[in-house]
Amino acid sequence: MAYSVDLAPLTIRGGHSPSIVLHQRDGGRVAGGGGMTHRPTAGIFQPSSVLPTAIAAGFSL
């Protein structure tokens, strides 16, 4: 299982028809969460692989 830690503020664009911006992750370019649609991140940490050793090394700050 892949994990990611991020900060994701929700920006609401005003006007006559308020809207929000969404981001869709490309499953061919990310280790985890491909195809997921979410708020754009302000900052993200993602391990280099979904392998347990990469996750353990990446999160051992």
C-alpha cells in the first residue's frame, strides 16, 4: 500500500458562478493514487515506489 502526505487547501473562485479547481493524477506517472481526482496539493511527499522497502526508507525522516 502506498501512502502520501500532503497539504491541500480548497480554493473557491468567486464570481457569478463560484467554482473549485480539481486535479486528476495520471496512473502512468505516479506510484500511488493514479486516477484519483482531488484538490491540487500545496505540498506533497510521495515515496519513489510502492515497495515496502522504499516506503520505509522514504518515511524514515
